[in-house]
Amino acid sequence: MGMEFIELRDIRKSYVMGDMTVPVLKGVSLTIASGEMVALMGSSGSGKSTLMNILGCLDRPTSGECWLDGEEVSRLSNDQRAFVRNHKLGFVFQSFNLLPRTSALDNVAMPLSYTDEGLSEREARQRAAEMLSRFGLGDRLHHEPSQLSGGQQQRVAIARALINRPPLLFADEPTGNLDSKTSEEVLRMFEQLNAQEGITIIMVTHDLGVARHAQRTIHVSDGLIVDNAVTAPPTTGPGGGT
Amino acid sequence: MRIHTTARTALRALARNPMRAMLTTLGIVIGIGAVIAMMEIGAGSSAALQKTIASMGANVLVIRPGTASSGGVSFGSGTTTTLTPEDSAAILKECPAVRNGAPIVRARTQLVYGNRNWVPTYIYGTTPSFLDVQDWPALAEGEPFSERDVLNATKVCLLGRTLVRELFADESPVGKEIRLNNVAFRVVGVLGAKGANMMGLDQDDIVLAPWTTIKYRVTGSSLSSSNQSATSGASGDSVNTLSNIYPGSQPSLYPERSAVQAANNPMPVRFANVDQILVAARSAADVQPALAQITALLRERHHMRPGEPDDFNVRDLTEMTKALSSTTTMMTNLLLAVAMISLVVGGVGIMNIMLVSVTERTREIGLRMAVGAKGGDILRQFLVEAVVLCLVGGAMGILLGHGGSQLVRIFMQWPVATSPVAIAAAVLVSASVGMVFGFYPAWKASRLDPIEALRYE
């Protein structure tokens, strides 16, 4: 069997609280293929956030293996994992997490300062401007987050997540702070990115309406995967085939 | 992450909260400002103080002939006659640590003007350099005698304030004639007032005249009375020929020798001797080198063998030099202590605000880590922020301190001296304060767990 893009093998994670060991993940195995759009669902306390942190190289499992793009990431050093996050992963958060009092342009260009590509300030800002234009914010480059609407802020956040052209995008409750209309916009944007550019997207959500946009929904409950069903056929964009 | 990118990130982060950055750096601004102002005012005062003490004679060395002794009886300091005006000239020419020097011939006799008379404490025969060596204030009236007057043994003199008061009352003495030991002198100038010296002697009770005049016209005893040899020996020396032009008052004890006698039995040539030589070193620090140079030079000129004791004494005013150096050292230490305290206070202020800032920006740190910042990147970012704060504060402090000291100079007429060393030190110190006090908050930031940090409210 060829190596999948993401493969988890018997991932376990437990937290030590005083004398007690609280298991959060109790042996999760999972594969996600390149180009998939997956929703990770579960009630709060189910372990879905922990699972996402492990997938996102922010946390280490207690045991088990986590393969990402042919690399076992759970045993990497902190700096190596920072490198993986910088180059292969993009994060979109529920609360946008934009730097306050900082222009949209600088917010988007921020991850570039941690790459070792050696981009000059001008190249970095140019790339950030292109990225923002793609998301329809070409006229908002120098606006600060407080001058942008929620939908615009989330688009800035998506632009920031994609500035390093990662193959994998994590979205943690991406529509949690948005009204239904802008939620639809953002989700359609994800679908487009997935279809047109083949970016693998993992959305963490507890909203069935959001999960419906994914091709597959993984239900997590009490530290285990309980349902792993394909809910919809892969969506096709204008430029993508079937 | 390259350093200028880091610097830009840090500047942008500081610019997000300019008011707080300003207030944070205020401690450093005041600290460095105080240091610079104090250093400048202190350096100015120190220079002024040194000048004052130098005018009291701290840089002056006194060279006196050694003791003569006969049959176990020593006659005390200044009794040999080996010190010459040529020694004085040679010291000036060959000792680099010496600024100026003047030979002195002393006399003690009555001074007469009209129906008044007075015996001055000092009657000095010297050269015009004397005024410079003693750092004498400018002449109150007239002008000093010249080198030419010295060569010609002109009968001119300068009077001190006390003499003017005693002999002339309200008249101006310039151009008047006074008599010294029945020799008429024309007064060419009046010395500025100098007051009493450290021993309480009135320094204004003084007559200055060319040393040749005092030596050959007033005391008149130099060669014929104090020495048996060469009373009439024709030496080639220009100065010594003066003793032929102006012979002493005492008659020669021995019959004149013929040319044949002189050729058969040559007499050693004696030079005119002086009672002491005053020498000014270039600065207080040059006093010791000057002393060594003079001793070496005079030993050579006087043909002293190794091991043979000096036939002269060189004395410096050690007490004053000590007072001078201890004053300067104390002042420097005081300034340093004040500087340290204010900088530590400023540094603690920076650390405090940086800690607050790290807590407040926990989410930002989490986010930066999530998009790929390494611990080292975060550490560097916060460290650079602290250093930038301190450097900007240091720069403002330098301007503030310099401006302050200039105000002091303008409005209080205090002497100040710009000190490039202090400015360089201030820049270095503020950068290191930033490093030292910025390190702990930066280290704390770099150790944050990205998950915890992102979840922080």
C-alpha cells in the first residue's frame, strides 16, 4: 500500500492531572488522502481538538505514529516541527487570530519572515498583496483588523494560512464567529481551494451544516473514531476534473 | 529569520503601542540623560578644578642645588653652586614633559622709592617665562620685561601689588624709578594680584627683574666673592662675559695673570649659577615623567657617576597633586554610582513592561509559533524589542543630557565638556541593559506552549 498523505497509527494521548492520568485519545487510526476535504466532528471533550493539534504538529501523542507527507512528525524536535508547520501547514482559527493594529498586508506577510527562503521585504509584501487580491481584499491592504468585517478578517486569515503555499490547511471552527451568509462564502472558498488547487483541508467543527461541505466526515467521540463515512462525492470546480 | 527582519518585526510591534513604548523607555531616557549631563558637567568641573589647582602650582617642579659640605659640616639645601641658566635652557629643550621653565636668582635687600622704603619677601631675578610657569594672572599694568632685557641685563622690573601699595600709594608706578641696593630700576609693569600661597606667604610682595641684572648688578657677588677661580678668566660664554662688563664691587685679591700664565695653567671655567629653577610640567600626569627626565638630564650635564648622589634636588608639590587626583577619582566614582542606580532602575522598568507585554501578547506568540516561528525566533524578537527600546531610550537620553548640560552652561555659567567616551559608553550600556533585562521575558515567551498560548484569553 502506498503511503497516504496523512496516516495515524494507533494514536493515544493522555494528560496527567495530579495523580490521575486522563486518556483523551484512546487509539486513533486514520488515513487521509492528498486532496481530500475532511470534517472532524465531535462534541466538546471528545478529543477532536487534541487530534487536530497532533495532526497540526502542535502537540505530541503519548504513543502511536503520525505520518505526514512521508514523515513521522511525532518524533521531530520542536524546531523541526516549527519548520513543518511553516512549510506544509496552514491554520485558520475560529477567532481569526490576526495581529491587532497591524495592516492586513503585514498580517499576511508575517509567516514569510519565518521561512528560510530569504525573501526581501518587498517580495514578501508583494506576495502578500497578491494573495489578498485573490481573496478579494485588494482594496483593503492597509486596513487594520478592527477596520474589517468578520468575513473580511477570516479571509485575511485564510490568505495568511496559504501564503507559504502549504499542501494542507487546518480550519478550527472557521465559521464559528461568522453569520450564515459569510459562513457560506468562506466554506465555498474552501471548496474552491480544494477543488482548484488540490489543497487538503481538515475542518474541525461541531456544526453539521459545515460538515456537509466536506467529502468525508470523521466523528470523534470519547477519544475514538466512531464514524468515518463519505458524505458527499468530491465536489468539482470549474477547472478540476471529476 | 534574519536580523533586520527581526528588527523590523520588533519595531512594528513597538509601534503598535507607541505610548507604552515611550513610557517604558522613560526610565532609560532619564537614566542615560542623567549620566550624560553629569558626565559633561563633571568633566567640565573637573577640568576647571584641575586648572585652578594647576594655577596653585601643582604642576610646578622646583629644582634646587644640593648641599655643600666641608669637613663634615653640611650647609644645607641650596648651598652648592652647580645649577646654571644653561641647565634651565637644556631642560626646556630636552625634556618633553616640561612645558616651560625659568631660572631664579634671589636677593634680599632694601627697595627705595622717594622717601619710602620696603624689604620685599621676594626679589627674583628670572626670565619672562616665570610668569607662565607660575601661572601668574595677567599684568595689571604695563608689560613684562623681555628676553632681550635678560641678555642685556637691563635695569627694569615688575612690581607685585603689595609693593605698589607700600611704595606708591595711589600713584601708578609704571615708568617710575626705584632703587634696589643703590641700583636704579625702571618699573615697566605691575603684576596681577595672586594672594597668599599655601604656606600663607604673600606672593604679591615681589619684585621681578632679569636674572642677569639681579645677579651682576644687585648682588654682584656671584663670581668674585663666592669663588676663588676664574675671577678674570675670559670664558667664551656670552652670559659669563657679562661679569667682565659689570664687575663685582669687591676688588680682586690676586694680581692679574698674564696671557702666558693663563695658557700654561688654565683655570676651570665657572658658569654663573642660579639659586633655583622652576619648571612647569605639561599636566598633573606629566609631573612624574618630568621629574625623571630632569633628573637624568641634570645628572648627565653635571657629570655624575653612577652611584654618586645628585648635586641637586627636584621637588614636586606632592600634596597638591594627591589632592587633585583624589578629588577627580572621587568625583568619577560618585558619578558612576549614580549612573548605575538609575540604569538598574530603568532596566527593571523595561523588564516589568516586557513581562506584561509577553503575557498580553500570549496569543500572538502562539500564533507566530503555529505559523512556524521557532523558540529562538520568538526569543530574538522580544530581545530585540527590549534592546531597541533601550537604544532609542539611550539616544533620547543622550540628547536630553547634552541639552541639559548646555542649559546649565548657558544659564548657570558652569563649565561643561562634551565627552565622546560617555556617549559611547551610554550606547553600550543601554544596549546591554536591554539584553540583560530583556532576556528573562524573552526566554519566558520562547518557552510558551503554542496550544496553551493560542487558547489563552
